[in-house]
Amino acid sequence: MRQILPDQPFYAASGGGVTLSGGEPLMQPRFSKSLLQACKSAGLHTTVQTCAEASWANIVAIIPFVDLFLIDLKVLDPNLHQKVTGKSNQRILTNIRRLAQTDKALSFRIPVVPGVNDAPEIIAAMAGFIHDLRGTRLPIELVPFHRLATDKYRSLDLTYQAATLAPLSVERMNQLKAVIIK
């Protein structure tokens, strides 16, 4: 809070606040809850960027202190999700459905990865899932693939599986955005 509070005039002037993101803030549930609670006590707007791959208990614990959940949804199809992430998306989808039953603001980000989830039918299915959550259109942002993680993987002496992928063209991204607004 010593680092956050001096910027309070900026938050007030810009309409901004504090966003917990990074890897996955719900992997540090006690810290996240404490920080969010302190931010709310100070009157700050709070956002949690998450993929919702956490225990429901950890999510419920922070709900009272979160104004907006910014949810990264990678893949809807369970088999494809298992293949590209190495994990099931069952808990993710269950948690998203449960969050949709709360009164909290939800916004979705779909990282578009070439050859993984860049087909119009995949994006349309994901948008349909999101819009069906509350029977209304929820915000969706398509995030184009980039190679910013290359150096991180190299520093960890890990193989970056996406090293040979090229970002999608602006035209292709616009075609996929058009699928969402249909």
C-alpha cells in the first residue's frame, strides 16, 4: 500500500485503480485478498486479471473486494485446452459460470494464438459461451499473439514452444473481431 497510495490522485483523475495480474494472482490467495481488502478500504477500484484456474474457495474469498474480474479465456474445447495447456479447463469453466452468477463486472480477454484458437468457429463458440453467461453481451477483447515471453523462457532455460509462430495480421484479427459482434 506504501507504493499504491501515493498514486491515489492519479487513480481519481483517470478513473483507474489497482489491477492484480502477472502470472495468476489467485496462486497467492492470502496476499491477493489482503491487498484487495486494503485497496477497497482506501476507496480504490480493484480488478483481478485471472484465468480462473483456482479453487472456488480462493475466488469467493476475494469477491467482496473486487470490482471487476478480467478473465483470460484461452480455449473452450476441453480436448484442445488439455493439449495446448496440459490441464483440464473444467474448473476454469465452472468458476467462470459461478462468477457470472455474482453481481461483479466481468470482462473477457481471448489471447489469439495462430494454429490454436484462431479459427472463426472457435472464436464464435467462445463468444457464444461468454454471451450466454448472463444472457447479455459481456465485453470481449481479442489479444493478438506476440513473442514477448521468448526471453523469459530463455532465461529459465526452457523451450519456448511458440518461438516459430508469427503474429496474425491486422486483417485477420479484424475478421475474428467481426465474428464476436455477430
